[in-house]
Amino acid sequence: LMPTLTINQEGLDRLRAKLGKPTNDALARRMKVDSATVSRVLSGKATPGTRFIAGAMLAFGTSWFGELFQVVDK
């Protein structure tokens, strides 16, 4: 089994509430990634890649890493 990162939905919900519940498009702009990427990752159709993770850290700060992501053994 290989560990991977997934979105921690509860942490994402807390972050969105703190930011005034932005749309996926607004999150994508803030993270400087494509809105389709944000949509695929947040819907669970794709795992967060390096650009998504880097964009999240740039947009929200490294202190949110543990809130936004969780390690899962697949």
C-alpha cells in the first residue's frame, strides 16, 4: 500500500467558512491553479498533486496544511 494525501473535508469547510465561503473558482484563482483541478480534487476524482498543494500553501499558509490534507493508505 502506498500512502497519499487527500482533502480533509472538515478542515476545508472551516477554511471556507473563515474566508466567507468562496466558490471553487474563487479558491482556484487564489491558489493560482486551474478551476477544473480544484473541482476534481475537491470532488475526490483526483488526488492533490504538487501544484495543488503548493497553491494551497501559497494561498492559505503552511499552518493550514494539517487542516486541509490528511494522509491515507491506499
